[in-house]
Amino acid sequence: MLNMGGPSTVSETHAFLKNLFSDGDLIPLPFQSFLAPWIAKRRTPQIEQQYADIGGGSPILRWTETQGEGLVALLDELHPATAPHKSYVAFRYAHPLADETARRMKEDRVKDAIAFTQYPQYSCSTTGSSLNDIYRKSKSGMFSGINWSVIDRWGTHPGFVEAVSQNIEVALQKFPEEKRSDVVLLFSAHSLPMSVVNRGDPYVLEVSATVAAVMDRLGHTNPYRLVWQSQVGPSAWMGPQTRDALKGLARLGKMRAVLVPIAFTSDHIETLYELDLEYGKEARELGMEVHRAESLNGSPVFIRALADIVAQHLKDGDAGAPPTSVQMGLRCPGCSNATCAQQKSFFARGGSV
């Protein structure tokens, strides 16, 4: 189960930031080995305070482990031919990192593994970076002897769409019934630099497809917009930014909204601090009534969806399907990352170095 992760305690924040800013797949920087530690050191006090404000660390590991345990319990019933199943977590920037997970898998003598992204929509900066990491670790022998397949995107899976829709419906119940149909649904996803979007990264398209599927499920009962959060640095990013959208709605007289985290499946700093504390406070100061749809976390509907996704992947493999999707094999038209090409070829061969 692949994700970016987050520091479980405040004291782990600096290491998390250093790993994050050192990732050239996510944030390409000149002189990265020098700049990344410097930026991490500068940002650590502010981010430490944010993690303290949400309870002393990120809950993303706890929720990912909960989801994994529920997933494999269902999977043993849905696809008994490959049971017993076991879930592992491999975070990109926080414990457990891929090398720690590789050691555990070797101890368990794992022979067949699925790299299952926990980002519903694919981006080279997120899923791509995690897969590149597994490829590099495999080249060094850490994952030797393992046959790989990949679940690389699932943003329109009916179970995922249903789980998100149910949480939106719960949030809408917090508004007076006579005002409910006027509430604006703001689907908020982590933004991307326009340099990444313009080279052909599919993330924006895939997030849009998720939003369209959710609105179809909801019957288009409410007006909605897709907005973007978590911009870092001065360069151009995908917009509009979530906070700017809230200000714009207030200016237009739209004073009620539901914030929907649409690219995050578990609570972490972007939901608990940025959406809840930061944007929530700004919305109240604008006189708005804003509620957030809960993250999927321990949702039984969502965990069932994860199990269904993996079960179908295994059934497709039994029927002779290749180890990766057709879409995963296509590089961005503007891609210049040689590792990306090597990684795609590696997984297309089932993990043969």
C-alpha cells in the first residue's frame, strides 16, 4: 500500500520534510542534495507546529494499516486461491519507508506482491515516485525474488465513488433542509505545478473524472467546483486555490459550502490542518458556514472497495492480463525522466530487473 506518508510524531517532522524535498520526482530542484536539507530545516518549525495542532502527528499510518487489515480479511474470502494475503505499507517520506518494508517482506518470504497505490488518481509526482522508488530498491537487490504487478489508479471505482458520496450526504445533513440544495460542493485536491501539468501528467484529468462520477452518483443535486490546495513556492500551480475559491464564493453571496477531500483517502495534515483549521477559520471570518466531508479512513464501504479492486486485479491476472495497465505504460509526452521509462519496463516484465 503505497502513499507519501506523514510523521507519526512531531519529532519525525524534519526527517519527513528532508525526504520529501529530496525527491526529484516530486520536487525537482537545482543542487537538490544541498537545497533539500536547507529547505527542510527552514520549514521544520512551522510544520512541527501544524502537526502539534492536529494532535501531535499524522494519523495516516494508523488509517492505512486499518484499511490494509480490513482489505486482506475480505480478500481471503473474495479470492481464496491466493490466500492468505498480507498487507504491507511503504511510505515515500516517512516510516515505514520502502527499504524497511522490503526487509519485512524478505523475512516473510514473499514471492508475489501487488504495488497498490493509495492515490486514487495517478500522477508521476505521487504514484510514479513511489513506483520509481520500488524500482530503484529492486535494482539494489532489496526486493529480489519478488514477482510484481501494479494497481496504478482507481479514481472511478464504484465503491470508492459510493464511499465519497455517502460522506458528502452526511455533511449536507448539517445544513438546514430548506438551504441544502444551494450548498456548494468544493472538491479539493492537492495541486500540481503547471510545469508538471503541461508535460502531460494525467492527474488533473483523473481527478476531474472522479468528481464527475461522484456528481453522477449524487444526482447533481448541488452546484460544485473542483479546486486545488497545498501550493508550495512562487511558481505557477493548478488553480483555483481552495482558499481563493472560498473568498470568491463569499463575494458572490454563496455562503454555504462542503469541502470534499477528493484525492486524499485518509486524514493527514492536508485535511486536519489545512482544510479544517486553516481554511475553516478563514471561511468563518468571511461569514460562511462550511463543513467538511469526512475522509474515508475506516469506512467499511471504502475498505470493501479496496478489497474489490485487488480481487478483480487478481482475477484479471488469472485470466492472463499483463501485470500493469495499458495506461501505465504510456509516459507523459513531455517526460524527460529516464528512471520513469526504466520503471515502466520493469513492472511490465513483472518485476524482472
